[in-house]
Amino acid sequence: MPMGFQLQMDFGVKTVRSAYGSRYIKLYVAAFSLSCSRYKWGIFQDKPFTSENLVHALYGCFEYMGGLPRQLVYDQDSILVVSENNGDIIHTHAFAAFLQETHIQTLVCRKSDPETKGKIEAVVRFIKGNFMENRPFMNLDIWNQSFEEWLERTGNGHIHGTTKRRPCELFAEEQKYLLPLFGTPPQKRDEILSRTVRKDNTILFRSNRYSLPLDTFNAHKTVNVEIVDERLKIYTETSDLLAEHPLCHEKGKLIKSDSHRHERDKKIQERLEKTVSLLGEEFREYLTALCIAKPRYVKEQLALAVKTCESYGRETTLKAITFCTEQELWNASDLANASAALFERTPSPTDNRLPVNDEKYHISVQVRPLSVYTEAAMEVR
């Protein structure tokens, strides 16, 4: 690679032993390496990196090296890439803003691709197997300070096996080919906390529940929250804003946004219209009443109504709807029970006639009760 052209980056994670006992801590590292000189830098933290964390790490790397490369190589990590989009890469919000600020070229490669970014993968293995191996953990500040000392002493101070030169010596030549530093890192948030998304699309924060958009639980299991000017902002793990609420200082309250309710109402209406199109307009009024009576169980109520109609037929189900409406029974289970009762009372039509037209084969036979035959048998005895 030409000097000052390419910088590769990758992530690593390893569990280390605490210096204050038998406890173990999982540490995460973002590592960077220039492709020509193999000059390295990195930073550790005790939680997974977010897009915002990575942007700050990149600016720290550029400051450490004293300039910007022309190209940045990375894999399709979720904190960087949202979608491949058939080659037109869609980046996360924070990382896209970084690229727009620095105008740096990018090269996205597949995970564990040694032909494209094997240099940085080797650096991550080197850090984990050399610096992190058997080193006790005290705190992050001491750990990162020790890491920079290790870089000067070992990481960038030992002769590299491929270049046969020390990275620090070769970097002294490469540094003048780096672009001047420009752009400023975004301001760090003071307080970022993680919260688990509940099944009802809310999070619990300081004994209150805050609403999230519909189906957030299916897309995100955890979110990040921060307090800015007496407002609670909720982000995805890739730093995309999900919701914003006024901060509540009481306890046991549900703070919800009208827009989230509108999304839920829209979803309910879509389910209702789909069911009505399946069963018919005659069912609309009663199905609408079911949705109003059981807003949290709309899916189950409508599904049971469809199953009832399939089991007992439209006519029987419509009669059951009339009965349930008169009795004000707004529950799909009551509809199913009423349909079953009506179905049992309805005589099933039978036709025992032979498949011929001559009436002599269709003589009506008298049907006698069994008691007649019992009395006849007693007389014979």
C-alpha cells in the first residue's frame, strides 16, 4: 500500500482477571493500523462499542497519528453498516455523519476476510495474545495508559515480521503523507444508560415506564437512554433516535407519546380491514366492537372469530353475532360458544332417497318408537 493511503480497523473482545479478586471483566478493544508502516493504535472500554464510541475512537486515532489517511477499511459491523443495499452501503447515522465530515474514502469488506483486512485481524490477535494475556485489570484509565506504553515499547517498537522494520521508524516516513487533521468529534453525552425493551414496547426508567414505537421489542432488545435538558432521549444501540419524552420525576407513571398510540391504532385498523375482507362486511360492526373491547388482544380476538366462522359456517356465526350483540357479549370466546350451541341445535339435512326417479322406490315407511317392539317381544314370551 502507498504511504498514508489506508487505515484498517477492527474490534476484539476478551475476558481478563480483576486485580482486586477472582472476578473477571470483559473488555472490548477498537484497533487501528496503517497498512504501509503497520503503525498501530487502539482504545479499550468495558462495554460494547456503539457508533458514537467508534467515531470518538477514530478522532483519537487521527490525533495520535497526527493526520488522516485517504481510505478506511472495515467489515460489515452493525454499528457501522445498516444494510448492504445491493452495493450502495447504508451506514448508521453517527458513522454517516463522520464520513460526511471527514470525506474519507471507505472500503467495506466481509467478516474474517484476510485478503482485504488481514493486517488488522493480525493486530487484534497480537493485542489479545500479548498485551491482554495474563494482565490484571485495575481500571480503564490505567489499562489504556498501559496499552499506549505497550504500543511504544512492543506494538510499534518491535521489528515487524513482514516489513522487517520497526513500525515507529517506518511511520516517521509515512506521517508526512497523511492528510491534515480537520473536522471535530461530536460532543460526548454525559449520561448514557442501557435499558431492556419490554414486551409492551416500553422501558423502565427511574420507576416510570416510557413508551416506544410499535414493534420496537421485535427489532431491539436493548436501547440506550440519556437525559438532555429535562428530556429523556431513547436511542438504538447504533445511536439512532427512537423516542423522546419529558422526564417524569414521579413514580409509577406511564409516559407515552400520541404518535406511538397512532401507530398502534393504525396496526389495529389494518388487522380489522384484513379480517373484514376475509369474512364479509356483515361482520364489520361486531368485529369493530371486539377491537374496542379488547385492544391488547386484537390479533387473538380476530383470529378466533375467523376460526369460528370456518368451523360453524357463516350463517351460524352471523346468528351467533346477533345473539351476542343483544346480550352485549363483546368477546370472541362467547361468539365461539354461541356458534357451537346454535350449530348443535340445527338439524343436519339428510336425504336417504335412492338415486332413481321411479316413485315406487320411494315409499314412506312408518317410524315406530322402540317401546312398540319391546311390548311385542314381551307378548311372544
